[in-house]
Amino acid sequence: MSFRKTGTTIKTEIMIRLGDLVERITYYTGIKWLVKKVSKIFAIDCGCDQRHQEWNNIKIDRNGISKDE
């Protein structure tokens, strides 16, 4: 959460990172649990943590999508 002062009011902006958003959706739908179980059975790394970090470089705010460098 960042604070931006505009004039006499302080405006708060909540930045949602794409990796965090996808992780929450897959967690609450059970997809993350299923992928972890299947990848453990086949002894394959699903790449979820790396993808999460890469997708967190993309941020979504009310003005659209932008990519952090």
C-alpha cells in the first residue's frame, strides 16, 4: 500500500501484483493444492514459485497494467 499526498488529502493506493492475484485465485479454488500433489507424485517442479516472482514484476492498479523493471 502506498500513500500519495494530493493537495490537502492523502490518497491511498493498493497495488495488486499479478503473481499474488493468481496465487490467491488458485489457492481458493483448490488448483494450487492439486498442482502441488500431482507435481509431488511425478517428482516434477511445477515452477509455481518462479512464475509467482516473475508475474509480480507486473503490477495492476486502477489506471491499467504496467511492468516494473
